[in-house]
Amino acid sequence: MKKIFLYCVAVALVAYAGYKFWERYISEQELVIISTTDLHSDINNFARLATAVELCRDTVETLLVDSGDRWTGNAYVDMATEPRRPIIDMMNSLGYDIATLGNHEWDAGHPFLGYINTSVAKFDMVCANCQSDTISFPQPDAYKILRRKGKKIGFVGAVNNYDNGHPSGKAESYVGLRFDDPKQAAKRYGEQLRAECDLLVLLSHIGDDVDRELAAQSDCYDLILCGHTHNKLDTLIRKTQLGQSGSGSKRVGVSRITIKGCKVKALDYQIVELASYEEDAQMKQWIERIYDNEVLNRPIGRSEKIMDKVGIAAWETTAMKSHFGVDVAFYHYGGIRFDEMPSQDISSGMIFGVEPFSSKLYTMVMTGAQIERMILAKYNDRENMRESHRLDIFSTEPYTIHVGESGDALSVEFKNLQKDAEYTVAMGDYMFNNYKDIECRDLQRTDVLLTDVLMNHLAENSPIDFSNTPIQEIKR
């Protein structure tokens, strides 16, 4: 009897080993990767995302992944009772498998992010080019290899470091951290893991321009899921598929993959709009509870028109100029997070959404020549090319940037400022601390928040009326 039992066990073990061998090296398996990026606390379509994910999981092996910047952009999430927590709780509920870190993950400081990564998020976090020397932010894994139906799917993560050697944001958020070159780190780990994985994916918050460079130089990745630049992208470079679904939660990337044995047989990427999916009832109720916030919903004032980014900039700089009584005020393009105000009735929630960074304002004295050098330095910036060679600095002062044949700016023509005269100036802390060639005297680092300035200005001047026609221009 014992011999029969041992024989049966041996047969079962051989059969199991044979099945595992077949599953790993012979079988053909289908896999879908649903990807999001740059959500920025946009939970508005999570009820539809929940339905889409569930339908997919019912039919095929599914992984849900994210390429960074999960928060900063929606006051109802970012300023919740537990700030930023709702977006992570919802991602846990949706069953995200893995994510990388975007630059805005550090907006609340790395101790907070370390807590979220280790104690709240139930999905894996990978970032190959972040090195931590602080116990408040445990070192993230460079990569993870997930197994699905016998197949080995490798995920490497990377974040940009093009803002003075760290991801975009305030320098104090990154004290104790070091960020290696993301492209080199992604390439190094990709080459290391290539032979070990059946499918190799880069979750990139580097920027699709650099992702294109990586794909053109190396075939180590089957799929790069791009982030940071908020673009929509579906392209094949050599043997690597690149995909990016824009930003927010209106759409997702869907990668359909067939793996036969240990090799990718087919890989198709497409951007899928979520508008056609039904809303999951429980997730919808959860979202409604988050938006049921009397303080953030209460209108402070009204605009005569729906303002686009130019109109919002005109309002912000005018409010700053009025508050401090200065001659001229500046604010930067990237600090304005709405492409347009969603309504003419403006609530505090909208104001915190359009300016979610708790920006403090500085005042100083600059000459017209110093202002010109600041504008030229930003336009001709070689270190942060994504923010250069464009109108990046909004102002209450009309000006024209004159550009030469090389594409670089040569001079700035002001309507009202003289190069040899001095002017009182106001600008945000991010701009002052990160932009180059800013020279001044009588610098005052105030504790005044831009959001407070905007709320006061709106309350005192409602209805406001700012033009969406730019007063700054480029001439070639």
C-alpha cells in the first residue's frame, strides 16, 4: 500500500513538473496590460475604469500598471482628511499590480511618500535611478519580475532627473536622495534582465522624447509605457513598442500581448477611451462622497468667461501685482495645472486645483536688463529642453522674444520697461529657486501663498474679466 502511495505521488510530481515545463517553455498565453499615467488625482473616471478592468479580468490574464504622478492636481483628493490618500486607496481597490514614481509623488516630501509606499500602497513600486540615504524613504526596488501563467514579466521603473539633478519639483523634497541618469539606469537594468524575462516592460516617467532615444539605441525592452509629458503616443521604434495615454483618467493604454514559450509572439498597443464604459456603482458612490465637500464647493466669485491657460496666467500675475503693489509680476507655464477653468463660477476647490503646489511668493527689485536675461536664459535652457524654446514665463508686462536663425532667443523687447531702470517684481518660489540667471536685490521671501492671493483677489473683484489672448509673443 505504501509503495502504491509513493508511486502515485511520484506520478503526480512528474505530471506537475511536465505541466510546468509545458506552461513555461511551450504554451501560448495571452496577456493584457492596462496602463495609466499622470493621473494627478483625477478620479472622475475611476468608476468607468473599474468596469473596464473587471471586464478585462473576466476574459484574459490582466495586469494594471501606472507610470507615475498619481497625485497633485485635484484638491478634493490632495486636501482630503488624509491628504492624497484617496487616490491610493482607489488604486488598491482596483487591484493595481505595479507602478513607478513620478516627480509629483515627492510633492508632500519623501517621508510622506515613504509611508505611502511601504504602509498604504498594496501594489509594487519600482524606480531604478533613485538612490536613498535616508531611513524616512526606504530604497525602492529597481525592478520586479511578476509571474503570470508560467510567464515571467519584468518591470523596470525610472523617473526624470532633469531639474538640477533631481525630478521636477522643489529641491527640499529631495534632500537625502540621489537620482542617476534615468536613460542609462533603464538601459542597464534592461540589458541585465533581458535574458531572464519573457516580456520586459519599462514604466517610464522620464518623458517620451528620452524614451524614443532609448528605444532607438537598445532593443532590450518589448514595451515602454511612457509618462511625464502628458502626450498621446502609439509608435514602434525598432523592436520596442512605445505607448502613452495622455494624462488624467479619460483614457487608458491597453497592451495585448501573446507569449509563446519564452518569446513575445505578438504585441499590440492602443489608447482606449473610457467614456463608453458603464460606471461601477460602488466606485461611483465613493467618488461622490469625496466630492461632497462644502468648503471646496462653495463659489468665491465669478469670471465673465471661461479662462484658458493664458487667461488664468493673466489673472494670477495681476493678482500678485495687486497684492504686493509691485511694478511687474511673473509666473511660469508649468505651475498652471488647468488648461482652462471648468466653469465661470470659481470655487476654492478650483483654485487649489489650478495651483496645487502651495506656492509661496517672493518679491525683489530687478532691472529691465536682468529681467531680459532671466527670460532669455529660460528660453535658451539646454538642461531642461521640455520647458525651453517656448513662451514659458507669463507676465503682467507685454514683451516680445526675438529669435534668430539658430532657434535661440537673441533679445527681449518690452512694451513699458527700460533696460537700465529698476522695477519691483513678484514671482513664485519655484520659479525663483529653479530658473537660472535670476539676479536681483532686496529679495523678500514672503510666507504669502498664491492660492490665498487668488481667493482674496477673486472675492474683492468678482466678476473678473481676463483675456485669453496672450500679451507675450515670439518673433522669428
